Amino acid sequence: MGMNDKKLKEFRQRERRKKLNHWFQNLLLTFFVLLFGFPIYWIFIGAFKEGGEFFSYPPIFFWVDNFSFKNFTNALSMGGSKGVADSLIVACIGTVLVVILALFAGYGLGRFKFGGPNLSFFVLSLLFAPPIIAVLPLFFIFKYLRIIDTYLALVWSYLLINLPFAIWLIKGFIEDLPEEIESAALVDGYSRFGAFRKVTFPLIIPGVVVSALFVFVFAWNEFLFALMFTRNNVRTLPVVLSELIGGHGIQWGELSALSLIAIIPGVILVVFFQKYLVRGLTFGAVKG
């Protein structure tokens, strides 16, 4: 009986510790959800506030009495619609080009060890450099080519910044696939490209989706290059958002509405590609 009582006591202690850990994890999760979710909620209710409600006392924290869509119409008419369109064009074209080039480059580095370890490390080292160091040389190049204030300038700059990251990421996914799978396809009569298209690519789709999402989000949110390389013909959404903050005041309603619009594409992508994202993020480790 003494031994049974001791085991029962230990069992109860373990269960108590498990409940305590579970309670602590839920509390920590709730804290971080509130911490990172409240700014988004604040933007949401701000997008539907009237102008005077931003300066009311006490502040309106939880809900808006009269929902108004005036901020959205004002924001879109003040350049927001062009900002959304230009950002979509630049981000989509840049993402497609980066993913296509990264697929071939990552395959070459991952399967054939093209260039040896030095080339792979050089690609990785490009990720260490802050993008701001490329602004001045790119500006002179684009000015010489007369492509300032064009889609081409932004697509080119985003291609240079995002390509090393996408290559390194896709290279890791390809290296995680057993080479014997492709060897079996080659034995069956497929060419190298046919084996890649029929066998390798379908297996690394989660990794491609993850890479494309990161590249798209960077291009969608990027501000520095868009500010430096555009004028009037091209004005992406981050640039339009910055123009709502003036020296004599901040247009809080329009800023909140346009910020809410800027969040939507990322949310849609995550919702629709959630299955691929989960598989891609857990597919394997990025190797050096």
C-alpha cells in the first residue's frame, strides 16, 4: 500500500504540473495574441471612425457607434486605388520572375553543386547585406537607362534583393529530396528537365509557395526602393500611405482605411495557401 500511495502521489504531481504548464502556455499565448492583435484591431475600428472620433475623450477603444465607409472612398480617391494597382503589378511580376529564376538556380546548386561551396556561400552572403547599400548604385543605373519612375525599375530592384533569399530557400528544399527519386525517373526515360517537371517540382510545391509568399510580402510592403525609384507614374501603396502623413496633420481615417486594405492580400494568401505553408515550413531545414 505504501508503494501504491507513493506512485499515486507522483502521478497526481505530474498531472498537476501538466495542468500548470498548460495553463501557463494558454496565458502566454493569450498575451501575445492581444499584444500583436490589438494594433490590427485598432486599425480596423479606425478605418470606420468619423474624423472627430479620433480626438474624442475618452478614446473609443472597443467599438464604433456609426460605421462609415467615407475613409475608404477618400483614401482610394487620394491615390489609394493607384497604389493598390501598382503594388499588385510590381509584386506579382517580381514574384513570378524571382520564383522561376530561383527554381533553376536552386536546382543547379542543390543537385549539381554548381560553383562548389563558395558560390553557395556567396549567394548566402548576399542576404547579410542591408538593401539600403544598393539604393545609390541602382539609382544611377536606372537614371542612365532612363527607367526611373517605371515598373521595370522596381521589378528589377526587387529581383536583385529577393533572388538570393529565394534561391537559398528552394535549394534547401531540393536538397531534402532523395536524389534516387529523380534517378528512377531518368531510368524510366525522362530527360533531366522532364524529371524535374514531373517528379521534383510537384514534391517541392510547398517550398515554392513559401518562397513566393515571402517574396510577394516583401515586394508588397517595401518602401525605400519605391520611394527612391518612383515619382508620379508609379506610386506603390507604402508610398501613398506615407503621403497621408503631412507636416500639418495626419489623415488618421484615410491612413487606417488604406492600412486595412494593405493587410488584405497577405491574409488572403495565408488563408488559401495555408495547407502548403504548413507543409513548406516543416518540410526541412535550410542547409548550407
